[in-house]
Amino acid sequence: MRRGPDGIWQVSGYEEARAVLRATATVQAGLGIETVEKLPSRFRRPVLYRDGPEHREDRRQTARFFTPRRVDEHYREVMVEAAEAQLDTVRETGRGHLACLSFQLAIEVASAVIGLTESRPGIRARLERFFPEKFGTPGLTSLHGIRWLVRQNSNWLRVYWGDVRPAVRARRRRRRDDLISHLLDEGCSSGEILGECLTFAAAGMVTTREFVNVAAWHLFGDATLLTRYRAADEPGRIAILQEILRLEPVIGRLRRRTTAPLRLPGDGRDPGAEVTVPAGELVDILLHRANLDARTVGERPERLCPGRPMATGAGAPGLSFGDGAHKCPGATIALLETDVFLSRLFALPGIHMAAPPGVGFKDGIDSYELRGCTVVLTGRA
Ligand code: HEM
């Protein structure tokens, strides 16, 4: 735990990171909070940007959409259908672009949870535009800023007209068992529902796309690991995926602001040293470093070792799904859909990687973006 020259505290030990994420005297301060801060105060914030009792109540009410039983009974079929549809294109053409296949998969699965099921054609293109590889800074003081302002506003509208409005209209007529119906019952406006849908798109679609790519890349590049993955049952395969995610957290950095003095244990090198972060300070939680903390994840933390014994209370993917109040509700969904897709991809006879992905980075959240990985079927390319 240390305070950087920019005044922001940085936590890289596992126990300390988890303690910050579990602390109640903190609020969300990352993942695009600046966009939400500009909204009028009466506008209901998407779940990621809420805190305290209203956030807890929100999570309590939506928890039923994410239970393992629900995932198995409601979403597994969607995952299998979406995965098979993507793999059909590989079977037919002999090749496929993993970033496209995995994005379509992630969109269909998260859309089923949200209730975005009446979309006009082109949802993938609309979301690709909304989450471009490079972001400009919208503003009114330069041509570049104005261009981005117009572009971002038109992107909001496209998703609204193409996806959210048709879904909301259908559910105003007849409620279903999904998130949008729940938000309507809560009295949310269409704008608020749009905000929540785009939060889920970023949290559930963009992340899962990257994870499928990184996991496939590991498996294509490590023959022993791939043999083990192919031979394992579902829990065994998921343990492999969790270990990959520990080493390659899709979101590598979270941020909180303290609302009261926050006392944390020392950084382990000096066990007696406690640190107190004053109220009103920013704290960066470095998940990629915390996940390599040997005190929690055991010896040779940088090695991929599925099923490694972890210290009591630590989960197999480390802190890659976060912890505390904002812990990812979609973890079971993400792992299962990745496995449903990859186990089928790697069962295709003659499948191999023709081109590895290029790696881009998203600085603010220490994330990666893998594009250009091409898979081919031998004899068909
Ligand atoms: C491998 C894929 C995924 C990764 C790595 C991931 C990671 C995370 C992390 C680290 C957070 C915590 C953010 C914070 O504490 O500030 C989070 C929150 C969240 N995730 Fe995921 N996620 C994934 C997939 C999903 C899926 C599939 C869904 C839904 C279908 C989802 C929905 C959410 C939501 C709604 C939140 C906000 C929860 C809250 O603020 O209370 N995620 N995710």
C-alpha cells in the first residue's frame, strides 16, 4: 500500500485489496464514473455507480437473475445455441475471427439476462461503435471534441432506438422474467433503462469477449494445457478457465474513493505497519498485482496451475471478478458461456490458430483488447 506521486493510493497485496473492496466507507470511483457524475441527481444511476443501502437493495432484488441454478436452467440453453450458431460459420467457411465470434456470443447471452430480445438487426455493429477500440474525448472546445460529442450522442440514440426501445415497449405490454421488466416495475424511465443496459453491455459483453480470446490464446499456445482441458469434465475445465482469469484479469484496476478514514493492515513486508487512508482519497486496487500475491495464491504465483491451493477465503479466479458490494454478479455466467463455447471450439476436428491476436491496452482500467485472432480448420483453409 503506498501513495503515488499523483496523490492516489495504490493497493497491490491481495488481503489489502480485498479489504478495500469490502470496506463500506468507500464509493465507486472508476469504470467511467465521470460520465455518470454529469447526470442530474434525480436520474437513477446504473448499479455499478450506486453505493450504500440503495445499491445493496438493488443487488438483493436482482440476485435471482444470477444464481447458479438460474444460469443452469435459463441461460445454458441460450449459451449452447449462441455458441453453436457461431461455430456453424467456422464449420461452413473453415475459419473464423475469434473477436467477432466471441462478441456475438457474449451479446446474445447478456441480452437474454437483460431482456434485449426485440433488437433490430445490427446490435453487434451498434455496440462495436459504442465501445470503439480508441476513445476520443468529447467536448465543445475543439473540433475533435465536438466530433466525439456528436458521435457518442448518436451512439446512445442508435442503441436506444435499435435495442432498448423495442424491448421496453414489448415489456410494457407484457412483463417477462428479466432485468428490463424488473426496472419497469421499479418505475425506471427509458433513459434510466438505457443506462443500465449499456452498463451491462460494458460489464458483461465487452469483458467476456476479451476473456474468451485470452483463454483461447492460452489453450492454443500450450499443448499440455489443451490436452488437460479437452479431457476434463465441466468443473475441471472451469477450474482451468478460472486460473487463466487469475493471471489475466480482464479488468486489472478498480478505483474507490474513501468516505471515512480507512484503516488497512500493513503490506505484509512489514506486518506491524498499519496504514490509514484519510476520507476523500482515491484508492486504486491493482487486481493484476494482487492476483500474484504469493501469500494468498501460493508458490510461483505467475505460473498457470489450475486448482492451486489458495489461502482460506480466496477464490480460484483471485480478485478478477472484484469483491465486496460490487463483486461481479455475472461471474457464473461468464465462466460457463466461455466454457460452453471453447469446449465446442476445441472439439472441432483440425481446429488451430492461424494468427494470434494483436494486443491493445486500455490504460484507465489496465485492461487488454485482443483483436485479429483467426482460427481455421485444417484442410479447409
Ligand atoms: C470474464 C468476464 C467478466 C469479468 C472479468 C467481470 C469483471 C467484473 C468486475 C471486476 C466487476 C467489479 C467492478 C467494481 O468493483 O467496481 C464487475 C461488476 C459487474 N459485472 Fe462483471 N465481469 C464479467 C462478466 C460479466 C457478465 C457476463 C455480466 C452480466 C451478464 C456482468 C455484470 C456485471 C455487473 C452488472 C457489474 C456491476 C455490479 C455492481 O456494481 O454491483 N459481468 N464485473
